[in-house]
Amino acid sequence: MSKDIDSYNEFREYCRNFLQREAVPYQPQWELQGLVDRSFWKKLGEAGLLGMEIDPEYGGQGRKGISHTVILTEELISAGLTAPIIISHNDVLASYINAHGTEQQKRRWLPALCSGEKVAAIATTEPGGGSDSTEIKTTAVRDGEKYVVNGSKAYITNGVNADIVVTAVQTRSGQRGQGLSLLALERGLSGFTRGDALKKLGWHASDTAALYFEDCHVPVDNLIGLENMGSYYFMTAMTRERLSISSVAVATAETILKETLEYSKNRIAFGQPIGSLQHNKFTLANLDTEVKIARIYLNDAIEKFNRKQLNVDDAARAKLWTTNLQVKVAEQCMQLHGASGYMRDSSMGKHWVNSRVQKIYGGTSEVLQEVIGKSIGL
């Protein structure tokens, strides 16, 4: 990417043109096969769209803050493309390896991750648990200069394509969450296997798989940060992850509303456009107002994050509000599209299905309400 592309508008146009050329024509095939081609990852890297916040010394663009990454997310959604895999990759680079990795680890992993030669994933969720990272059962026992890892992970984004998986493991028994550590497990390690791409309701091109570890020997040098500090690293990274999910939520709500307004102006029922019927008009007017409020709320959160002023509680509030709104917009706009929206290959149908999981990953809405409740002294 040219260093001269500094303005947000220029960058947005750059992303839009790239995606229309290199992604949109291939999306149907990617959805059929359940994952994006590895060649696309390299094209993303060549375009400078991976690790944008990483220092150029390690192969990144050295951009400050999350704003450019959010613009890429918005353009992915607008083009009807798979967003979670790229968001997860970029979040892992910035929130874990760049933030807590050693100098040797950064030089070892970041250049290949920024170029798209390698793909990253974060593995926390396990078959018996979801949003509660303190209940991790996967263990890592120190044996000389290696850890012996046993356990499994479930529903891991980039689970098939990932070459470097930042994995949550228990390295010490004790009180909840106090013995959690992060290990980078690399493709090819003995005892590290993965299942086939899971068949999800939505996000069909986002490869999601189970990971299995049976006496998997991981070099001690692959420990990210300090041993038993994983819970703290997760807490700090969760702010960015939830802001990323909020960005998907608002961008999707805006895209759905734009498409529905156009449809409502052209679809005729009872001799007039369906959007002019009072009930539909009021529905769309309310949704338009709420989506515009959500955009202002999100932009404020992004600015705070860029100034390192967005805390974990406010990130929880942003995700709770925006994902609930996304699902509301998808549901009400689906109703306005009628049967045409319920077709599997319709844009509306895909948005509707993809929206539902937003209230699940990155902390369920119920978990977020617990976090917010505690923050206000309840």
C-alpha cells in the first residue's frame, strides 16, 4: 500500500477497489468450500491490509490507532464479504503478539503474518465452556525447555487456515483464572491436529474448526508474555475484540438499512411503495434514528480506544448495544423484504443469518450485562 494514502476517504476507496477486484468475484466459491483461499491472504498482505498497526520494522504499516482497520471492516461488510477471519487475524497480531511478545517472537512471527504468508488465530473457547475464560481445561505442563499440552478447543475462527494459534492453557492450578497462560502453537507440531471446517448457519467462508492437543510439545520460547498472566492479557485484548465486533454490528446495520430503504421505495403493494405505508415508514424512521445514534456511539468509542481511554466496561456496553441493534435491524428489515429476503443467496438473508452470532462470540450479551452490572456496583 502506498504510504501516501493517508486520508480516511482515500483509504476507504483503496479498500473498496481492492475488495471488488480480489474478493467479490471469489466469494461464492469461498462460501461453498467453507474457507477463503490462501492466495487471498497473500494478496491482503501485499495490499498492506494485514497488521496495519504493526511497526514497519516487523512488516506492518505503522498506522496509529484502529481507525484504518475499522474502515477495512466496514468495506468488507458493505461488499458482502467474510469479515471475522480478517478481524481475528489482525486482532491477534496487535493485541497479543505485538503487545506482549518478545523481540525475538515479533521478528519471528510478525513479518509472515503481515505479509499473509501465515494466518493467525486465537483459541480460547472449549467444548465444555464458552465466554468464561477462567474455566479453561486445556493444560500445559512444563518439562524442561518445552510445555506438554493436552486438551481441545472449539469453534475457532481461522481454525483450518491458521499457522499460528495463540492458545489459552492452564499452567498452574489455583483460583479461577489465576493459572492461565498463552502459548503460540504452530502448524506442524506433533500432537496438534484440527477437525474439518464446521458447517455453520452463517459466515460460510469463515473457516471455523475444533483443535486437538495430545501430548503436544511446545517450545518454552512460544510462551507469550509471562506465565500465569493470561487472564490479564485477555482482559486488555477484550476491549479491542469487542470494539471490532461493534464495528461489524454498526456497519452491518447501516448496510441492511440502506438496502432495505432502496427496496421499500421500489416494492409496490396496495398500489404504493411499501415504504410509504405508515407502519413501515415509522419502522424505518426509528431504525434510521437508532443506527445513526449507534454510529456516533461507535465513533466515540474508537476515538477513545485510539487515545487508550476505552476501558473494558465501556467496550462491553458498546458491544451489547450495537449487536442487539444489529439483530433488531436484521429482523425488522427481513420482515420488510418478505419472501425475497428469505432466499439463501439473497443479501438480506445472509445479513440476517450472520447477525445472530454477534450476540454470542466475544462475550455473550448475558455475560456483558454481568460485566456492566458489576461496573455500576451491582
